[in-house]
Amino acid sequence: MAQQPWRDVCSDALWVSTMRIHKRVGPLNIFIDAVTADLKIYHRVEKADMSFFRIRTNRLRAIESKVKLFLASKDGLKAPADFRRHSEFLQHQAKLKAEYLDKIYAFYQPQGAGYQYLDPAAFINFLKSPHVAPMGGARLQPGTRMEALDPAHRSFEMHFESNGILNYRDFAGPMEFVFGEWIGALAKQGKAAATFVNANALNNVSNSHLALNTPFFVWMENHHFCVGQDCEEYLGVNGNDFQTRELNQSYTCHTVPSKKRALSKRLMKFIG
């Protein structure tokens, strides 16, 4: 069961839609309604704020425990296979997400590797600087340090020019896109697209760009990369299309031809 730990649990609406076929069975209906209420409460908690991380992890572990106990009960053991499969997926995703939030929280604490990068300028300077202290005995090149520093070690590689000027080609994958939005190089348009708007974003790091008021991995908690609202599609920049699917938690990116630039088609799946 390949699931990405950073992906949040499904929305209460998707849970109800997925389990609707089982609501005619009394014990299963009671369980479905109880989990629906838990999911609804959980998703009302502010995500991009570390002061709420403990509340979130507690609620996630409560969901995990509730599902685990029901599946081990008499009614749960004789439930249909697809009911058990969806329930087990939710149970596992709640566990993974709680563990992931714990890692992000610890990362930004005084003893954590990210504490010195709470300030966005310090974080960005670390990523692009040609000379930084070795990490784990290796002196990593600019553009590859994010993957090493990231508590989840997600794929990330950007080519940072010495003058700090960015190019739309720098944003080739999901994490690069998210980073581009955070620094203000990309601007999201509506729910489905983003455009390349600021080639000089790395040289003008300030709190005038609102996203930079929040540490990067915390800010990501509200991004579709982590939330994946009900099969939301995201066209990205220059025709890069990300489609999220909550039921299997896959994260797909494929590049399609742009009106201005003919880009080769490719399909990449990130299913950590």
C-alpha cells in the first residue's frame, strides 16, 4: 500500500461518497457517521499553523484508533472487502499523516535541523548559496539541498544561477512548483493554473509576499500538494498539470504542450 505521508486524510464529503453504498447496514452506518463527524472536525482545524499541529495529530490518531477498533470488531470483521479496504486506507493515512506532522513540528523546534531556517531569507540563502557547511559529511550542490533537508526527502532539484535569476524551466516537478509559489515566482490563477510571474523572486525575499510569513513546510499544509481536495486539478505553469486523487493518494504530474512553447509530453507519478 504505497501512500504519501504528507497527504492529508480525505475530506468528510469524499468519505461519505465513497462509503455511501454501505450506509444501509446498521452497524456500518453508525461507524461511517462517526468517522464523518471526526473528519469534519479535523478539517476545521487550521492547518498552516504549528500551534495547531498537536491538536491535529491527536485527532488523526483518534481516527486511526477508531477505525482500527471497528475493523477488529465482530461487525468490522464481517464487513465487505471494499468497506474494509477503504477503512484500512484511512486508518493508515491518518497514522502516516500524524507521524509526518510530528516530524515537521520537530524539524522547526530549537533542536531541529530547520530551526535556523524559520526565517525565509535564511532558508532561501541556504538553498542557493554556493558554499555551505557539509550536511551529513557531504557538501551538496545548490538546488539539491532541499531534498536532503526535507524531513520527507521528496524529490527536489533546481538550478540556481549565480545571479539568482529564475527561469520557468526551473520548475519541473511538484516540489519545485510548490516552492515557486511560496517564494512568489509562480502565481496561482483560480483553482487550476499558475503562471511564471517573477524571475527575480530569489533576490527579493521579504514579508511583502504573504506566503513567506509562514515556514515553507508549514505553509505547504494548506497547499493541494498536501491536501488534495477531491480530485482537484492543477495546471501549474506552462501547461504542467497535477491531478490529485484522494482515494489512492497518488500525485500525478504530466507535461502537455504549451501554446507558446512546444514541450515534450511526459508522465511522472510520485507515490512515495
